[in-house]
Amino acid sequence: MSPVVLQITDTETNGFNERQHSLLSLASLKVVSEVDGDRLSLHVRDSFVRYYLPVEPLRLDAVRVNGLSQDVLMERRAGQSWPLHAVDDAEAMIAFAAGF
């Protein structure tokens, strides 16, 4: 069987309405799966992990679900040069997704 290339993505948001609530984190893996007999192997080829600040005020109900308080977001962003807001990082996201 030929290897299968997958992209697995997880997001955390500041609510459920994509027009009103910001993306807070995006994690995406490019994975190649190979089957050898009855053994499945997964190999991570690339990853994209970013944390962003919301454009709107951080919603406490979202923090209770995703654990991404202002302090946690700032800690995970420390030392990184990512844009503050996900909306300003769309080109990097698209480039990662397109680079299979």
C-alpha cells in the first residue's frame, strides 16, 4: 500500500462564532502513514504551532474550556515573532497547508 499523507489540525477559539470570536491557537501536523503487513507507522514530517491573542476581549467561558488565559497565551508566545492576531497570520497558515 502506498504511503498516505495526512494533515491533522487542532484549533482553540475564543467562542463558537467565527465572525465574532478569534482563533487563539492552531496546531497542525503533516503526517505520513505507512502500512507494513499489520503494522501502521505514522511519521511527522512537519508541524505548525502558533498561539494568538484575541482581537476582542478574552471570554472567560472559553478560557474554562481551553485553558488559554491571557497569562498562558503570553507564556506560550514568549520568544516568538508570530503576529499578535491569527487574522494577520493567514498567509503563513495557507503556506503550511499548501506545502505537501
